[in-house]
Amino acid sequence: MSLDRLNPADLSPPTGFSHAVVATGGRLVFLAGQTALDTDGKVVGGSLPAQFELALTNLLAALTAAGGTPADLARVTVYATDVADYRAHAPELGRIWKRLAGRDYPAMAVIGAVRLWDEECLVELDGIAVVD
């Protein structure tokens, strides 16, 4: 299995994402949207960075259960209830990503959402991975 991250020179330089990811071999793993729910199903974290960290931790836990690692992520979609707040915290969110998932960025998108399933949630992440 391999993931080749492509960032063509004729596109803007990517910051915290890859423009394209080519996956060959392996199994596709579809990761459901994860938010800042603790093991009791309660939303925790009052700030976007705190919720992002737990949502990413939960996404990676699901990936690990499927036999994958963060480097296997081919695609991640981030749903944010306040895109301006997300942009304002982007450097901190990038540090959280690097600490938990490393520097191999998947293809990513951030989408503004009016609200998420749990009203207190500020962010949700889902993804697709390719694992051996």
C-alpha cells in the first residue's frame, strides 16, 4: 500500500494539507465523523482547539481500531461551526495535528456548518484511509 502526496508547483503552496493523494493497494477505511465526545458521550472542551484535539484523537482511535496509522489518512474533512474562528486558530490547530498525526498531510477541506449533531460541538472530522 502506498499514498503519494502530490503538490503541483502550478498550485498555491499547501499549508496543512496536500492537493492530491494517490492511493494504491490496501483496504479503504471510511471514518465516521468524530467530535469532542468523551467515553461517556459528553461533549468536552470549551474552545475550538480543545475540541479539535479530542475530535482528532477520536478519529485516530477509530483508525487505529481498523489497523491504520495517521500516515494512512488519504482524506480528512473538517466541519467547523465558525470558519473565521478556525482560521484564527489555524497555527495552533496545525501544532495539534503535527503532534497527534505527524507531517504527512492528507487531502483536506474545511467546510462551514451551521451546527453539528451535538449543539455544543464546534468541530467535527471525518476521513478516508488506505491501510494494508
